[in-house]
Amino acid sequence: MQLRSPLLTFAMFACCTVYSGDAAAQSMEPGLHPWSAQWISLPGLAGRAPAVVHFRKILNLRAKPERFLVHASADNAFLLHVNQQRVGSGPSRGDLEHWRYETYDLAPFLQAGPNVIAATVWNFGEIAALAQVSDRLGFLLQGERGSEAAVDTDESWDTEREEGVAALPTPFELPAQCLFRRRTHRTARCV
């Protein structure tokens, strides 16, 4: 279908914009209390530095729970594991005013005794694509209520930078001869 009227095009755009804003506002769970968890990051990490960081917390349980709901988010993306089993990843893309989170039931992954809750978070920082909205690398895990709050992110979580992963240089960081070398010059190594 081709739209020929600029007024009709504008009206459809305005309706879609209003609708998507309402849908985002309605996606929040009703009755969710204010979060007590804190955004955590690697101490000393520069604000927009590209990095991969591991987060870990040991959770001791007296018995295996029937239900253990948590909400997880990261700036910019995460993988969540419990006892070496992958639980999920996320979050969906959003913007700084409408940050997304994922909800998981960790009960199938938990056991009586010590449990390892772990997340790997990565953020491409200043070299990220424009569509990758970000403030700085961070991780957030919030228990739904009661005993689930024991996993809320705070200063009790362990953090470690993954030193085995690094961003490849962008064309702006490469030496000029790597970008504009002659075809006859075969000995230059640019990587």
C-alpha cells in the first residue's frame, strides 16, 4: 500500500507513536514494588569503556524453592546462569528512559545448599553501534519479593573483568597504511 497523502502519513505516524508509548508503559508489571537492587559494575571501570565482566553471588538455601522469581537487566547485554546452567539472556532493546528487563523463575535451577548465581555482561562502550543505547556497563538483578531479595545486586556480588576478550580495532584506530596500502606491497601486516 502506498500512502499518497502527507496528512494521512503524519496521522498514521502520530497514532503509531502514541500507541507504542502506551504499550511500553503498560508492559510494566502491575503492583511491582520499588526495586531495592542496585546497578553494579566493575569497580574502576571507565564509564564508556568496552568490556566483558563476570558477576557472581553464592546463594545458600535451606530447601529447594517451588518458585523463585527474579528480574534481570544489563547495560548492555547479559547471559544469566544458575549452577552452571543457562537461564536466559537479555534485555530487549530500549532507551535510557524505558529500560527493559527479563523475568525468570530460577526454581528449576536451584537446590538446597549453596547455589551459584552468575552473569556475564558485555558492553561495547564508545565503539557500539548507534542503535545500541547505553549509559555504561552495569548489571541489575532484583528478587520478586521476600526471600528472593537475597539475590538483589549490591556490593556483596563478586566481579571480575574478562581479560581474554577485547574489541577489534575500528578503521579509525588502524594505521593509515593498513587502509590505503598498494596492492604491490605484500609484506605489510595490519593486524
